[in-house]
Amino acid sequence: MTLVSFDGITVALTEVQDNPAKYARALERAKKVPGHAVCRCLPESPRAPLRLVIRRYGALFHLARWPDDGHRHNAKTCSFYRAVSQPDRSSSDTLAAIRTIAGGLDVKLSTSLSVRTVGQSTRQSSDQTSSGTSRRPAPLLGFLQRVWEDAGLNEWAGAPSRGWGACNAQLLSVLGDGKLNGKSMQDVLHVMRRYDDADSSSVLAEFQSFLDRIVTTPARSNRGLLIAELRSVEPSRYGFVVRLRQTRETFFASKAVIDSAADSFRSAWAMIGDACARVVTLAVIERTKEGNLRIVDCALQLCNSTFLPCDSSFEVAMANRLVAQRRRFVKPMRLERGDAMLPDFRLTDTTVPTAIEVYGMQGNAQYMARKAEKQALYARERTPCVEWVPPDDLASVRLPDGA
């Protein structure tokens, strides 16, 4: 359990993440003096304390890793830890769709957040006029996965569980005071908060303030983006009703949008409502002429029961087993060219990092060729690898002992 200190108090990081309103005033004071919080994951060093950035998001505050300080945290237990070898995504590529800036992220999405309602608008368009030096736009899923990785939600340090409160806090700490399609990140993107009876009025007010900015007039529709856990998708008289776990608000979607989501994100779609998994959505929302909330585009990310990203139901089962056994591991995210050769998971609590491969598509020629290529790569580099070939029983797979 990681402890953090600010404003003269020391509490568990998970307590701060699950109850942000409770610590808002103390974090606000600490943001002013001394200007940071302190992580207690390691014995204190008076000369170089493990400082944490305190970022405001709306009326609340969240803790983020201090720049270039991730390697100093406890590699075994702290969610702020990042290895030095991990690439810095704030590169000099000025045309990159997603850039790291001082206050958070600067993002250009392929989906427009403001469209004319006169005539038919397209789902994929830019908020800005294009030029010869225009930045490359990011698709919704690419943005969601990048934020998930930057927030460290693809890593597991051996904790017994993780809920949506921690996910919310870690996502907001990464997004920060960033920009999205040239607009303030906090104005156009809302990460649903974990519902808390003790702070229900604040949670509802914060969400309503976001929804109030989604306005459709006869000339223009101002849209918003929402990150939340998907609960269900049900057919209705005029299309589909979409329900999210963190709110009772009802969202509608057309058959075309739902068919596209079901086809594009098949593994995630198949596990909506499954108690063993979580499905996270990044949804583009606008209002109808009648004032109803309508999803016009979305991306779905399949996760295990503790919000670790997965690519299939078999990976969900493996990730759940690793969490249950309190293993330390990472799910490498396939975000760049060449990432296809990454392992499905990597154990980090073994003497030498151990790859875990879940080979769940037997019979597909292209998949089998890549499997053979991976096996050859592991053999050539002498990388320990554990393989699971469903439908073999997962319990029969022997994992190496952890340190």
C-alpha cells in the first residue's frame, strides 16, 4: 500500500483516489505551499523527497508523477513508478496527434467536437482547417489506449484490487490542464467519477456542468467526450439505449453507430455485462433537437475485473488469474508500428522478466505464422515465456514463482 503526504497528513493513496472531495481543501493548500505532495513508497530522503504534482481538475485535485521522477519510486508497489528505459512520449514530433505538455496532454482527435447542423455532418472530421503541416489525428481508441498507458493502468503491482475511483484519479492526473482539438481538455472531456453517497451532490453537479456544455442549435452542435464504464446496450423503438455504470443518465444511439461498435470492437462487445470483465468506452456525445443525449461515435476497450486492458476473453481470464495470485505484471500496449511482436503480458516479479502468451486463435494461418515468429524471437533472445493455448484449462498453466 502506497502512502502519500500533504498538508500535514499522511494517508493511503487509494483513500485519496476514492474520496477526492474529502481531501480537496488539503490538496489545494498543499498545491500553494509547498507546491507538491510527497510519495512515501520508499524510506524518506530529506535531500530528495519523492514529490508528486498536484493537479486541479474542476473543483477537485489529483496526484501525478513528478516529471522524470518515475524511476525513483518503488518498482514493486508504487503506481507512480516508471522505468527509465520507457520512452518519453513528449518527443519533438510536432505533428504527433498526442503530445505531452507541461500541464497534461495536447491531443488532436479525428472526431470533430463542433459541427454544423445545417446539412449532414460526418462522424470523422476535423475541428480545424487542414494545411500542409497539419498534425496527424488520433482515432478514439488510440487516444483511449494512450491515456490508459500514460496513467499506468496497464500495470499491476500486486495489489488485491482496483476500482473505478483509482482509474478516475490516474486518468485525470494524466489529462491535466491539457488541450483537445484546440479546446480546454476540462471543458470537452469528462471522466465519470465513482458514485459516492456521501458526495453525491458534488458528483451530480460536476457531471451536469459538463452536460450543460453539450448544446445543439439550429446552426451548430457542440459535442463532448465521455470516458466511463459501459453497463449495457439495449434495443429501443428508435435505435438503442446505452447505460453507463457511474450514472443513471440515459444515452441513445442509432443502429449504425451500434453496428459499427459491435463490428470494430468484437472482443469488448461480446463481454458487455460479463461479471469477469469491464468494458470502458470513450463516447462522443451530442444533443438531439429534442434535447436528448445521443452517442454519435465511440471506442470500446476490454478490461479484466480490475481495469487492466485485454485483447480477448482469454486474456481477461489470464489477467484475472494473475491479479488473484498477487503477481506483478504489465500489459504492453500496441500503440506504434512494430508493437505486434509484444507479448500479451509480461511478468515483472521474476528474476528475468517473463513473457506470457495467450494463443487463442488456432487455425488462422496468419495468426499461426505470427505465433511461430514470436516463438522464434523468444528462443533467439532467450526470453522466458509461458504459453496458454485455449481451450486447455487455464489452471493447468504453470507460472514461474515470483520474487
